[in-house]
Amino acid sequence: MVLRKLLEPEFGSELRVLGTDVFSESVSLARSVLSNRKAVVALVAGTRSTELQKIRELHRFLVYALVQIECPDLWKVVLVVPDTEVMLFQDRNVLRQVLGREPTDEELTRGQTEPVQVLEEVLGLKNAILRDEELCRRLESVDVSCLAEHPIVQQVRRFFRDHREGRSTLTL
């Protein structure tokens, strides 16, 4: 959500950022887009864990699922620890706008390691689909430009820019 809002003005529909709330659906969509040569794809996945072994396994799984596509330089896997929602907790003002109130210090602290759980509690939505819909609705009016320098945003932006400028992102 945040990545789309930050990157679409610069790159438009020529490039796609695919979130991975359901890994199999996102991988399938990424493979479809890539096999039809419709766009360059950044598959951004929350790791849902801080355990290094689990993060490595997830990365291997996602890369293996995409490596069979003919042009491996058209896609990139970006992992966010523990979840992509952690970006909302990087700036108090962004979080204030999302929540519609001042976040507590505890919410800010816990949000660094348990962003989904904090959002579920604050929004009162345990259902992932309803939570994501509510977040999307709230993010429509939030200025997230201060998150443009976040390392995840920069990594995805650099990948897209390299493709736009004709530079391959494969390093051997």
C-alpha cells in the first residue's frame, strides 16, 4: 500500500509492486505478469518472523518460485522484517494520520516488531482482509512522502529505475 502510493506517481502502470499477504497468490500473479512480459515485478514480502532461518527459507522459496521465468533480471524479491506494515511505524505523523489519533509510545515501540498485531488491536479488526481494506481506505488521505527514503522504498525504486534506464540488475 505504502510502496504503491510512493512509487506509482514516478513509475505509473509500467511497473508493478505486488504485496504478498498470501504468498501463493502473489507468486502466481508475479509469474503470470512476468511470463506475459507485461511488467517488471518487485515482489515485496513481509517475513512474519525475525528468525534468520525462517527468513532465509522464505527468500529461497520465493526465488525458487520465480527463477524458472526466462528473464531473471525482470523481477526482484524484497523481504521486509517482520511485515510491510512496519513502515507505518517509522514516522509518528504517518501513524497519527492512519490511526486518526496520537499513537502511544507503547504502540510505536511494539509496532517495530509486531506491526500487524498492533494495527489489529487499534483498528479492532482481526480479519486480515477487513484490516487491509481499512488500511487502504485510511491511507488514501495520508501523506507518506516522508517514508520515501526508507531502505525498502529505496531498494524497490532503484530496481525500477535501473530497468527504466536500461541497466540490468543481475549481478554475477
